[in-house]
Amino acid sequence: MNNQFKKKIKVGLIIDEFFGGANTAFGGYGFLARRLIAKYLPNDEFQVDVLLGKGKKYFLAEEYNVDDIKAYRLPKKRWFAKKWLKKQNYDLYLSIELTFNYILENETDRNKKLILWIQDPRPQYEWDEISTVKIFPETNYYDQKIYDLVHQLYVEKRVKFISQANFLNQKAVDLYKLDSSTPIELFHNPIEIDDDFELLNHPKKNMIIFLGRIESVKRGWLFCEIARKMPEYEFYMLGQTFRESDKNSLIMSQYENIKNLHFVGHVDGIEKENFLKDAKILVNTSIHEALPISFLEALSYGTLLVSNRNPENLTKKFGYFVGDVLGDGFEKIDNYILGIQQLLQDEMKREFLAQEAVNYVKSNHNINDFTVNMRKLIKNELNIN
């Protein structure tokens, strides 16, 4: 049959944020959904719709058009949500972790499968660690109903697990109560790689950046304290508050008069790329991370890492691992400073690690591998040759 008459494979992408699209938050999951999956997965064979959960209208779905992708919030009344999903008739669902259960609870076809992309599973012991932050506690969104739903789908053999990083797999096993032998396929997160960027031809500046939402779990105040103690370098905080904005802004306001600390706000596109190209170091102070896309983006431009998180050993390989830092973290500020100094005082080593970082990302996190492998995976789950 001619391709133009073939029915497209319809994928329902379940996500609660779409990187600002449809009035959602700017976060890592949303970035992956909007700038990577929804941008590169669709083609003549595949259609991707974004499913943002429950809307405010009782009987009608709310429809948005974001970057030529349709995004929906479902009717608030469950009977109409079920009817709407039946009409849409998605072939398969893809979720980035799973942060709400409204879509899958209202899907009446018990043969529909879910590909669950493990990104940042948080069993209770992870929340116990996060809760050691006292200056401004993170809101705990642990939701046993969601995890029980995933477990039920697993029992019914309706879920395929893939993981962005192997070190996350045990956490997923614990969170969703899976058998230890459950197959979980490694599936690297992709990033857009600038193949025209040549590290050797782009002199970096003595710039140090923070990239991410300004919220409790990120502990941005530590980045500010580091800047205060290192006036010889320029520090740029890239990101904005979203959830609990007033409380986060109040904490950050204490640091506004530090001369070498610049609050840039949310950055995107070329502006963000330029910061990543120019900076020598990305500092990450989060009490909790999986493998953030910001790490991969930084490494793709030869920007090294200083962090208390060491996902897949990347911080040790391409930067300086501070070690575990619990609580508010003020007592460990000098450890971050030591890491920055070691990387910046040995220019030959920094340049070598920077080039190794670029090579690593190009080999493991490129868009082409992602699109080929994801389309193949979806077809396999649907038994399509």
C-alpha cells in the first residue's frame, strides 16, 4: 500500500509539563517531551499527541497547538474522558516516568500498552533524603496510587520499561514492586548536538553556570554562596522559579548584591547555547538528581561538571565529584570551591576532559539513534514489522 494512504501509528505521550507549552512548567521532563520526543519522533508513519491530564472543562477536552503538535487536557468528567480516549484510539502510550494516572485509568481498552521511560523514580528512601533540606522543604509528591497502577499494568504484561540510565533501574524495581529480573532496556536520553561547534576553536571564558529551575531540591543558594567566596570568577544563574515562586524568590533575593553573580532568568535556544559554549564549568548543587539533561547539554559543549551527584559516573569522568551533600549544604561549600579550583587551575587537563566529554555525548546521546531506536521499539510493542 502507498505510504500516503497508510494509517499513522498514534502515540499518546503522557506528561504533566510541556516546557512552557499549554501554560505548563519549564522542567527536564517537559524539555524532553517538547524539544526532543515531540519534535523528532513524528514522521510519515508516526503521530504524537501530548496528553497533559485532566482539564477544567467537565465535558470537553481542551486542545492546544504547540510547535505544530496537538496537546490535550481531558474532560474533567470521567465518562467523557473515557469516551474521548476511545474516539482517539491511541495505538500505544509513552510516558516520561508517570506523574499522574488520569489517562491510563480512563483507557478502557485493556490491550493498550504503555512504554514507561524511567527518568527519575523516587521510592520513599529518596524522599527521606530530600527531606533533610530544612531551609525550604521540597513538596513531597509521592503517590502510591500511581505506582500501584504501574504495578498492575506490569502484572497484566501491558508495560515495557526502558531507562535513561542503568543506575536508576533498582529504584524503579523498588518503586513499582517489580521482580528483580524484570527486563529494563537502556535507552539514552537524546539531546540536540551542535555538530558545527568545534571546542578547539572556541576559547572558553572563566564563567561558571547554574542551569535549572530555582526550587528547593536544586538548592540554588549554595551556588550563590560559592559565587560570594570566589569573586575572581563570573557566576551565572540560568533559570527561574515556577512552583512556590514567592518562597524561592525570597531566598534568592538575599544574594542580589553579589557583584560577580548574575541572575539571568529562564534561557532557551541560542542564548542558552551561548552560555554553555562559553562556560568552563556547570555547577549542580541539587540534593537529588537522576541524570539531568543539563549535564548532557553542558558536556556536549565541553563544559565540565562540579556536583554532589554522580549519575553514571559522569561527574567523576568529566569534572569533580564533591561527594554526598545532605541537608541545606552550607557546611560543604568549600568542597565545591575546591573542585572548581582544581579544574580551572589545570588548563591542559580541563581541555582534555572537555574534548572527551564532547566525544562521549556525540557517541551516546545523539538524535538519530533515538529516533531510529524509539520507532523500532514502538513497532515491536505493536507487533508491526
